[in-house]
Amino acid sequence: MQLVQASGLVKTFSRLRAVDGVSLEVSRGEVVGFLGPNGAGKSTTMKMLTGFLEPDAGTASIAGHDVFADPIAARRRLGYLPEGAPAYGDMTVADFLAFVGRMRGLTNAVLGERLAEMVERVNLTAVWNRPIDALSKGFKRRVGIAQALIHDPEVLILDEPTDGLDPNQKHDMRELIAAIAPGKAIVISTHILEEVEAICSRVVIIAEGRVVADATPSALLDAAIVDGQRPTLETVFRSITGSKAA
Amino acid sequence: MKTSFRTIGLVFGREFRAYFATPLAAVFLLVFLALSAGLAFFAGGFFERGQADLGPFFAWHPWLFLILMPAIGMRLWADERRSGVIELLMTLPVRAHEVVIGKFLAGWAFTAVALVLTMSFWLVTLYLGSPDNGIVIASYIGSFLMAGAFLAISACISAMTKNQVIAFILAAIVSFLLVMSGTNLVLAALRGWAPAFLVDLVQSLSFITNFDRLTRGVLEAPAVILFVSTIVLALWINVQVIDAKKAV
């Protein structure tokens, strides 16, 4: 079974067609890098996958549950990091993660275990009792990851998880994602192409609301070989999206 | 309609604590106490009347609440939308009405704290004379219900915007209209041309007229029904607004 399944998603804002028939399937164990220029429709697509936005057309399901017909069941199996990693700034990291865990229905015993695991895995010890408003961008992002992982979901949708992190933090984040990937289906949107090569098993590139490429990173590169020269992912990205986004 | 009371409780707890996480709570409670006392003493003639009752104190509540309840309600949704937390909140396995009810109850409980703090007034009148405690209790219940109606309207309007200031102003305007609809100013303007039933209708919707009834010491059903149904209707619209925002 595909853990993430979307077909023909369309979303129009006033006159602008932000997403124009995006279909996507992600199975267990896959890490899909969702790439595209700014404004290509990445975040809008992710908002529809999570059920936050209703599409004008098309369907989306998480672990077999339609996100609009059966939203509660779909959301139980989903961890989501929205763009910008929003959180309640007046709460401490500990309180915020406990709140999200309880809202997700975790019992106190399980919650305690999960919180302990998050402290260690996402490395939050130093800021555990600090208000989120007082945290650096990197820590805020990690809190966002921790809340998405708190219930150990099958599906993870992460909108720019490494945005604003320094190189060390980016490295840690990639290791974390690689470590949890085997049992899950993960969709990551990013601008950072090296990240895709490092952790993604598949690349989906969208431009102007449409999927323009869907392949493994190496297949994408092989297809673009010119005169026996393997191009960089950046060259491929620019050649696929450049003309359309210009 | 399935409802998780656990979710309502969790949202309530978070929101109620959030009021106290900023100086807003202290400022609000101080302003409310100072204004309700000041108005009762200086504008209401609390002492000069020579009567041991809380009439001059409660008489100002509609006017206080029409400013203060929008201040309590404005952040409930507008702030979530501005900060983007709404995206996190509404992708948790929760139903919109559970969050709407939890948030409203948190604001209402905060209002209850403010009202309880004013009970020192009651103690003063008990010391000075023998007020009709039935009237005082009915007035407190009426005041709490009216505050709830103002708050539900404010929360509902807060859900329509990401700007707290706009939410505050719109909610204050709607509240003002609901208060004013019972005054002679509005009714006289209507009487000239409107049919009698319309004048009666406008008057019957007035928060002031209905609140006055309750402060006379009788928990009159029509007044209670007006405030409770305003709360229910505003919260229902609030849920619809949250759901509708998914489509835009």
C-alpha cells in the first residue's frame, strides 16, 4: 500500500493556479525530495496532503485514509512540520511537546517515553525548559521536527526542515531523517540540492504547479548525461525548471 | 457530532494558561477592577444613593464588556493565523468544534476570574447594609452570560482575520450595536418608519435591555435564552469560518 497517495490535486487562489494536477505516491521506506522554485506550489501541495487546505479537485490519502473524508484517521498517522516551524511561543519546549502529544492522544506513560526519546534524538536538552519564543531559529526548527515525530507516525511531511539551520545542524537533521526513514514514508520540501542527493531516495520536481520530473536522483542525473559528462543536480534542476520559472 | 472532551480540555488548559503567560492578564484584571469600581463610585453614585445594592456596579457592565471582551477574544484565532500555528493545530487529529469550544471556554473562565475578583464589592455592601443577595447572584449570573455572548462574538470575528487589531475593532463595533439597539436613541430613530414588530425585535435583542431584566433579580428565561443562543450561534459560525478557510 502507498502510504501517501495524491492524484490530480488542483488549487487556485483567486486567479493564480498554484497547483495544477499534482499526483504523488510514496511508499514505506521512501524519502521523497520535493523540489521546485519558490512559488512552484510545494507548500500548497503539502497543505493539501495534510488536509489543511481543501483542493479544488483531486484526492489525497494518508495510509489509506482520505484526508477529507476521514480526516481524523488520516491525521493520526501523519506528522507535519508546516513552513516556518510554527509553535506556541509562550510555552516551554517541554510543555509544547507534551501538549501536542496529548492532543495526539498519547497516554501519560507513552508520552513520557516519547518525550525522553525526543530530547535525545532531536537534541533538545539545552532548551527543554525554555520558552519557544526565546529559542534560536535552529532550535525552533528542531522543536518543529520533534512535535512532528512525537507520536512516531508512519508518514512525515516536512516543509523545509533544514531551513535556517547551520551546517552542523543540517548534518544532524539529515542523520536523524536517515535514521527514522526505514519504517516511514517521508516527503521533504527543500531548496538545498545537496540535501536531496544525501538523503532522498526519490526526487519530485515541480514547476508552475505541475510535476515535471519524478525519478531517483541518480536516474535524473543519468538521463541528463551530455557527451558522457554527468551534470550536477543543480544543472538538471535549472534546466528543468529554469525556462518555466523565468 | 462526535466530540472529544479530552481535546476540549487540552485546548482549554493551554489557552487559559496562555492568558497568564503575558502581562495581558494582569493588565486586563486591573483595568476591569479599576473601571468597574471607578464607574460605580463616581458615575454611578454608589455611596450617594444610600442604598446597599450593587445596581450602580452592574449597570456599567454592558459598556465595560463591549470593549473588554473583544480584547480577550481578539487573540484566540487571529494570533494562530498570524503565527501559522493554526496549520499545526488543525492538522492534529482534532475536530474544529472541539478547538472552538475549548478556546471559548478558556476566555470565559478568564472572565469568571475577573468577575470573582469584583466580589469584594459585594462584601463591602454586606458590611454596610443588607443587600438583596438574590439580586446580586442573579446579576452576577447575568453578567457572566452577557460576557460570554460578547466573547463568543469576538472569538468568531477573530477567526475571520489574522490581524488582532482588526478583530478587536470589528468585535467592538458589533458589540456596540448589540448594546445600543435597546437605547432610546436607536429605538426612536426606528419608530418613525419601521413597523412595530421590527422595533420590538431590535429592542428584544438588546443586550442592555435583557441584562437590566436579569439585574432586577429574576432569572428571566427570555434574557437567559438570548445570551445562551447568541453564544451557541456565534460559536457555530466560528466553526463554519474555520472550515470555510480551508477552501481559500
